[in-house]
Amino acid sequence: MTNFKIIVEKHSDGYVAYPLGLKGVVVGEGDTYEAAVTDVKSAIRFHLDTFGPDALDADSAVLEAYLTDEAIAV
């Protein structure tokens, strides 16, 4: 078993989830938070089955993740 930190975003049309600490793009989606997490867990398993343990970004293990909201002039 490996624990992953997973970011879940709520959008107007549903939820998007993606893990930290993997090489490549892995995304899950769903109409609910739970559905998005279930989908991304399946996508993580598929990604690791496809690319093997080299898909783990062991050199940059995520210890903690933070969310901040910053204003930037654009």
C-alpha cells in the first residue's frame, strides 16, 4: 500500500482529482467528490500497472501539500 496526496477541485460541472508524486498525468473526474476520488484511485492503479514503479516520483516525495489563494495582476 502506498499513500498518495490527492488534490480534488470542485467545478461548476463536477469534480476533478489528481495525485501528487507521480510522473506523468493522472486525472479522475466525477459528479461528486467521492466519485472523483474513486476514479482517480482507479487511474493511479492503471498508471502504475502500465508504467511500473518508475512512475513514482521517489526523488520528490510530497510530505505536505498546501492551498493558498493569492491575487496576481493579469
